[in-house]
Amino acid sequence: MKKKLFLLLFLILCACMAYLTYNTYGNWSFAFALRGRRITAFALVAIAISFSTITLQTLTSNRYLTPGILGLDQLYVLVQTLCFFFIGGIQMLSQETAAMFLFSVGLTAVLGSFLIGFFYQKAVAGLFLLLMAGMVCGTMFGSLSTFLQVLMDPNEYDLLQGRLFASFGNINTQHLLIAAAIILVGSICLILLIPELNLLHLGSGQAKSLGVSVQWLHRGVLFLIALLTGTATALVGPAVFLGFVVATITYQLFPTYRHGWLFAGGSLIGFLLLVGGQFLVEQVFQWQTTIGTVIQLLGGIFFISKLLLERKKS
């Protein structure tokens, strides 16, 4: 396990050095300031996505569900659309403060934890029913957002799109600091819950018999999952399949039930994928696209392939 972690750290160091120094043309200070901010965002998003996805999969006892697939990304888009629709785009952007950012993330976390908890209780015996419910909710949130956006003034719509299409290439420094604080607090809370999460691998019944308050654990963990996912989405935009790819690779490299290893390995794998992917897309191939688009495409193919392979095995 330790050798794998050190190998991932070495690969990340190489990827970061290549990304920071390649094609700088002597403008070291400018390149380091711009790309260093992106690397910080890569690290935060990798931690948030890996922690939330692995925890949700432990909670639901399956390795297919992710916060993105259950519609939390689209929920954040809907929250932002509602705010712009009822409050107004100019007023929203003029009030782009820490309080407004915290309000958006907090509202997404509360609604998201309620959403996941509701469907998890209703469809606990059916994985694909829960998966389908999450996808339907995501589609519904997207449709509601689109409907409200059609009714908006074109100028308001342009302002909203500028907010929603956040990316690794356009990161608000003020939001980056706030997001770092939220993600670190949420991650530390999940780290403190590692013993309880390890016991959940035995099943809810066994965990309850060992003294774990399963009901309260579920509620608290669901809120932390939604909080981390909402913060990552607010920071860099939706990344539906990133968590699934990261978690799947993590389980292959770290075949253990101990969440300490899974969290550490997942965070490093996610960081490596983001830094390496951004370096290849932006610097090597110079594609006129974003790393988010590439992740969505390859992640969707990976997800469908995984489902088909598991179906053939059964």
C-alpha cells in the first residue's frame, strides 16, 4: 500500500513539474501564478470528489453510485438558476461575496442530503432503481433549469452562463480560498468517521450491533457528501463521471476496506488524472476543449463499459 502511495506521489510531482514548466517561454512568474492556482483547484476537487464518492458507495453498499450520477451537480445548477431568476443576475454578481457562495453551497448540501436520503430509504433493496431515480432527478433538475433559463432576459441568461460554466481555466481566487476551507473541514469530518465507515462494510445490522448509530451516521455523512460535491461543483463546474472513474481505479489499486487508504489513494489518483489530463489537453495536444469535457466523454464510456461487463459476468 505504502509503495503505491509513494509511486502516485512521484507521478504527481512529475506531472506538476511538467505542467508548471512546459511552454512557459520564460514567463515563469506569470505561468506559476496561473497554473499554480489551477493545481490548487485540482487538489481540492480531487479530495472532495474521492472522499464523497467512496463514502457514498460505502453507505449504499455498491460501487456504481456517485454524487454526480445522483444529480447533485444538476441540483447546484438549479439552485443557481433559481437565485438568478428571482433575485436577478446583476444583483447576484454584485453580491458575489463569501456569504453568497456559502449560501449556494449550503443550500445545495441540505437539499442534496435530503434527496439522497429519501431515495436511499425508498430503494435500498434495488441498486438500479436507486440509480435510475438519481438519473431521473438529475434530468428533472436540468429540465427545470433550462425552462427557467428560457424565460430569463437574454442579458440575465448570459450572466448566469458565466457563473455556471466555471472551469479549471477560470477560477475565482476568492472562492478558491473559501472552497479550500469547506473541503478541508468536510474531509476532516469524514476522516474522523473512518472507524464507523469501516464497520459499515459489515452491513448496517452488524454496525448497529457494534454500537454505531447508523441512522445519525447516515444523515451526517449524507450532508458531508452533498457539501463536498456542491463545493467542488461551485468551484469548477459539473464533473459527473470523475468520481466513478477515480473510485473504480482506487478499488483496483487498493483492495482494502480501510477508508484511510481508500481516501488517500483516491485523492492522489484524482489529482494525478486532473493534472495529467490538463497537461495533455492544454499543452501537449493543444485541443480547443476543456479537461471537463474530456472527463465527461471518457468517464461516460468507462461507466457504460463497466455496467456491460458486470452484466455479462452475472
